[in-house]
Amino acid sequence: MNWKQVNYLFEMAFGFWKSQIAFTAVESGLFTLLSDGGRTASEIASQIKADKRATEMLLNALVALGL
């Protein structure tokens, strides 16, 4: 496998990862929830009925993507 093929596989994998982060945020109603103003990760987790640590990870991923 050459460098170009490896790079292509990484681009596909990261593209999927990015789309899943955005999809999770949309499906959980996170963007709608945040449209009313800022909240803590604990408040968000409680309102979307999710684990606090998982919510923190999702929020960090969204920030890393510039969302």
C-alpha cells in the first residue's frame, strides 16, 4: 500500500468520524437546546438524557470541528 492509498483511507475514516459527531449532535437535539443559550455539560447531559462524560466528549469533538 502506498502513501496515497493510506492517505485516502484516513480521509474516508475521518470523514465518517466527523459526520457521526455532527449526526449525534443533531439527533440528540443538542443544537436546538443550545440555541436558547449556553449550558454546562451536566445540564446538557441531563436534558438529552445522556451520560455526562459522553456529553463532554461530544462537546469537545464539536469544538474541535469548529461547530
